[in-house]
Amino acid sequence: MKKLSLAAVAFATVLPALVQAQNIAVVNGKTVPKARFEALIGQIVKQGQPRTPDLERQVKDELVLREIFQQEAKRQHLDATNDYKIKTEIQNQNILINEMFSQFSKDHPVTDAEVKAEYDKLKAQAGGKEYRARHILVEKEEEAQSIITQLKGGADFAELAKKLSKDPGSAPNGGDLDWAPSGNYVPEFGQAITQLEKGKSTDKPIKTQFGWHVIRLDDVRDVQFPPLDEVKAQLQQRLQQQKLAKFRDELKTKARTDYTFTTDKVGS
């Protein structure tokens, strides 16, 4: 009996320390578990904020306050209202769905081989030339023809663009449009660029939906595609999104429902 009493005393002494180790606080007799604290601070750290003593204290303060407020809300029986139950159901549904998609991503990661294949495909699609062009945009054909005459007389293209071009984006830069594939422009403009020799201007005005253009080709080069390392993270994200979209579509297709979707897009 004596040994049992000593053991009981020892357990009673250790128990508060065990409880304290498993919880961050006790509010009106109810514990605030440490696991809840670790889960919340883990979410914050994942977003890029460093774990510091100050952050830990702020999170603990917040969790204890939430427990106080929650107990008062329950005392008022607000957790028994239909509005609360519906909101809780929707929130729980969102959490569960996000967990499912998160687990899918873990089970179906994007491989380096998939990234390389996507990179090679996009690089091939971007093949060809890109052009560094300038233009002067005006409203009337006669204005464009007058500019061409001035250029043939030795006028500076960039200076004329600054003075006369109606394109607010390029005029301050002497009409410079920077590097771009011909396909980035409306067909008439793109075709005119590809037919120009480097350093030459169009010898007749080019008509597009925007007005009349005089175009100069400053340079041409092979399309510059970024190295794989620079775009690897973007490609991984792109491919992961594609996998998730396919998974969502498969679930939608397999589901037996009397509902008719109004769009093919499926929300996550």
C-alpha cells in the first residue's frame, strides 16, 4: 500500500507537467491543444514567414483568444443555428476537397522528364525568327506617304516617330516595338516586317485596323528561348495544374448525377 501511495503521489506530480506539454493553455477548464498551435504556425511558416519566439507568442495569443470567443459563442447557442451549420458544412467541404487535391499532387508529382519534354515542345513551337521593329502610326495614307518621302530624303526615323506617331506606347521611344515574333502583330503588320531587309523601311504605307503605318526593321534574330533552369519552376506548376485539371475532369465524368453542367470548366 505504501508503494502504491508513493506511485500515486509521483503520478499526480508529473500529470500537470504532461498536460502542460500537450497543451498551450487551459481556458475555463478546457484545454487548447499544442497540436492546434503547431498546425496554425506551420501554415504561417509555409507562407514564408520565419518561425520566431515573437511569432509563436502571437499565435498562442490568437488561439487562446479564439477559445475564449468560441466558448462565449457556444454559451449563446450560436453553434446550433442553421446558418452556422451551413457555413461549417461548406468550410469543411472546402478543406476536405483541398486535402484531396493536395494528396493527389503528392501522389502524382511532375517528373524532370515531363518538365524537359514540355520545355522541348514549347521551344519547338517558338522556333523561327523575332524582329526588332519601329513604326510610325498615322490616321491618313497621305500622312504616311509624306513620312516615307521625308525618310528617303534623310530624315531620322526615331525623331519622326516621336513627333508624328499616334501610338502612345512606342512614340516616346522613337517608335521602337522591342523584340517580338511577327505573329505577335496583326497579319498585315507582321507580313510587312518579314518582307523587310534589316535597316530598311517600308516604301509604301501599310494599312491595318489601327491606321496607316510606316515600318522600319532594325534587326532580326533567332527566337531567344530562356534556359530550362530559368523556367523549370513555372513548367512544373503548369504541368501540375494540367494533371489536376485532368483528375477533376475524370471525377466529373465518372460521377452519376442528374445535374447538367453549364460549362466544361470544373472548379477546384
